[in-house]
Amino acid sequence: MTTSIRALRSVCSLAWAVAAMSYSSIASAAETTKFTVNGMVCAFCAQGIEKRLTALPATQALYVDLEQKIVAVEAKPGQSLDLARVNAEITDAGYSISKTETVSQSVEQIRTELRKAKK
């Protein structure tokens, strides 16, 4: 009986380890939404959008690329962006959105990718 209890404990420990690894990989996956925004032409435009979107409660990180017309907004872990509210903030600021795309990259990864494309 002792052997079967040890085997059962080993199986349970393994199951917990697998579950913990799965959760950590899910938790570390960033939910980022990229918007293609028309009308942004200067640093003042970027600052206005940044100010509005960083004030949203679910926003963790944000990146604005004027040349590519991209605004990337990353949600805090365990939270989702209210896309209708983000859209409203951008359009209320006077800009239009031509494309919205949710990606599994962080804002930092998007920033790095866009900067490499410029070189």
C-alpha cells in the first residue's frame, strides 16, 4: 500500500507541476491590440493618444509609431482591453481607425519589430 501511495503522490506532484507551467505560460502571454490610426502626424498627436489610453484601467503598456501609424495597447495581466472604449478614445481625439488586430506580442516586442523594420 505504501508503494501505491508514493506513486499517487508522484502523479499528483507531476500534475501540479504541469498545471503550474501551463498557467505561467498563459499568464505571461501578453494581450496587445494594434490599431492603424489615420491622422496622426506629429508628436503632439502621439502624446494626446498616449495620455488618453494610459488613463484606461486595463492599460499596462502603450506604443505609438507615427511613421507606421500604429498604436499598440497592452492589457494588464488577467485583464482585457475594452476595445469599444479604446476606439472611442481614439476617435474622440479626432483620429480614425482603419484596422484593429489583437496579437500575442507585448508592446516591447512590437516596438522592437517596428524599429527593426525602419532600418
